[in-house]
Amino acid sequence: MTKQKALETVQQLPADFQLEDLIERLIFIERVEEGMRQSANGETLTEAEARSYLSRWQTKDTAALAH
């Protein structure tokens, strides 16, 4: 993320805001930008790969909740 993008994000917030709101927006923007870079570089998953990945992730979450 550039300093300019961070400043633009701050300018979009109301005069009174929670620091947590700014941090969440900056993290969101960074993750979207990273996803865009990955997509541009061909670093994507097929639908089947994504479903498999999510299935394993959900299984781990369900197991953690059971304990």
C-alpha cells in the first residue's frame, strides 16, 4: 500500500472515527490489492481447488469448536 492510498482512506472517514475502523479499512484494501496482484500473476485456484480448500478449512474449524 502506498502512503497516498492510506491518506486517501483517512480522508474518506468522518471527522470522528474509531482507530479500529481505519485499521480494518486499511487491512481490507491491502487484502484486495494482494488478491488483484495474485490474479494478475495467474496465482488463482480453480473452482474445484477452492472448494477442496474451503472444505478442509471448515472441517478444521468444526473440529476446533467441538473441543
